[in-house]
Amino acid sequence: MSSENLSLREEILKLKEEKRAIILSHNYQRDEVQDIADFVGDSLELSRTASTIKCDIIVFAGVHFMAESASILSPDKKVLLTEIGAGCPMADMIKVDSPRPVRKSFPGFDNPPSYVYPPEFTLRDIRAQNPGVPVVAYVNTTADIKAESDICCTSANVVKVIESLPDEKVICIPDKNLAMWAARNTKKQVIAWDGFCHVHERVTPEDIKKARAEHPGAVVIAHPECRLDVLEMVDHVTSTSGMLRYAKASAEKEFVIGTEIGLLYRLRKENPDKVFYPLRKDMICPNMKKTSLKSVLRALREDNYVIKVPEHIRIPAKRALDRMLEIK
Ligand code: 13P
Ligand code: SF4
């Protein structure tokens, strides 16, 4: 480690102690940020930790919706996002409502087996056209979307969440890939929306063929934010922490990893006897990479950037998150 990073680390650890702060990091963060964190995990684990952790300040090394979820679950704590510009383009794709005129009908709309709503539809449009159908919101959504949803899900529990509902039909927003994957794994009808993660959406079946040719003995694992035609070609589909558990438990020695490359750091650290290859070297989330040790230190020093969800949104959003967290 560079001497600059060593001194940044020392300052962060000192301030963290003084301010009774806890650092949470997503699995996609830079190596040195993961190393300074008190807890590193996937979206589900981070939500669970944020809801139970004892501290005065939560420093969130991740993206905006994650810090919002921490604020929703822990309103008594100060929640700091390390970089205010670290958003999630997928979370920002869907809006609760919009002043724009929207098209109200589409060919095939009336009887879709798993219909994908086009992007000009807002959450309220979809609700109005499917009265009584519950909305399952991926945690990668803004707080106001969660507030108008029935229950949240993460990539780790989407099928369990859908199965927990008594309804035969569910609306699953905003990631069409996650929704399609869930539809594949449940008998229920899933109505999707046309959102996607640009990091995972870029993977094609060609990439899988190439990876299999280059690493014939390797197990190929992919995140459910990848396209369904990609997911159908891999050996295992799971969330980021699901990949960590799978690799650790597996007797296999080589793995191709189809998710943001930040996960490879933990995979390699926790499994020194195994080899991990990125499915594509350009699976990099620029927003996740905005946070550096300097950002963590600045957050602690200046108490910024504070993420506080207003109560009229926080309370209904918490209902949707709590309902998810109750599912074991
Ligand atoms: P998980 O950590 O839930 O696997 O999600 C990945 C992701 O894209 C978070 O933004
Ligand atoms: Fe959003 Fe994709 Fe980045 Fe996750 S990896 S924060 S879903 S853009």
C-alpha cells in the first residue's frame, strides 16, 4: 500500500473512532475502500446491517439509493454518502410520476405473459393499468419509488419475495433482466419495466462463448442483472455475496465472474487457492468507483454528504423495505 493510502487509513480509523462512525461498503467498491470498511456486502446484507447497527454515523461507500435505504431504516443516525455524485443510472430510470404525456396502449398489452413496460410509463401509470397487482421494487430504486411500492427485493431474494406474495401476478421494477430472471424461476406472471444496469446489460452470449473457450474448466457465474439469454448459458446465477458463498463452498478451482469487477478483489482475497477471471474486463461501474479513501476521509471530517429521506417518503418506503427484511 502507498504511504499516502497508509496515512489516509490512519486518519480515517482515528476519526471513525472519535465520531462513533461505521463504514459500510458495497462489494463493488475499490479494494482500499473495502479494506477500511467495517462491513462489506451485497445490497441485502448492507440493508440488514444498516437496520441493526449501533453507531452515531453510517458512512456509506456505495451509491445514492443505498445510503437512502440506510437513512430509511436508521432515521436516528446520520447517514453520509461518500460521493454525492455516486448515483445508480438504473435507479434513476423509473419515475413515480411525470408531466410528460404517455402512450396508453401498446400492441400485445392486454395479454402479456411477461410484459415489459416501455420507459415512458411511470410507476403510477403501471399501477393504474394493473389495479391490485403488487409492486416489487428492486432496492436499486429511489426512496419515492420504494414509498409507492408494496415490497422491496434485492438480487439475492427476488424469487423468495415474489413467492411470498399471495398474488398470481406481480409488477417487478425497474430491472427487466432481474424481472425476466425471476419470471423464469416462478410460476407467477411477472410484469416488468424496461430498466437495466449498463454494466451488466453489455454482456452478450458471445462473451460467454469466448469465456468458455478461453477457460474450458472454469465455472461461469453471472449476476441476474445480466440479460436472460446470457443467464441461460451460465452455470450459476446469484447476487454478489451469493457468488462469494458459492465460490467458497465449491470444490472447483476456476471461476469466470459475470459482475462488476470490484467483486474479484474479495473473491481472490477469500479464496487464495482459486482463480477468478472477469467475464468482461470493462464491467466497471463508474459510480461505484467514485469513492476513494480521500472521499471517506472527507465524509468523516466534514460530515457530508448527508442523506436524509423526508418522513412522508421514509415511512411508506420503510414499510416496503421492512416487509422484505422480514422474509428469512
Ligand atoms: P447486489 O449487491 O445485490 O448483488 O447488487 C448489485 C448491484 O448492482 C448493486 O448496485
Ligand atoms: Fe447501478 Fe449497475 Fe452500478 Fe449497480 S452496477 S450501482 S445497478 S449501475
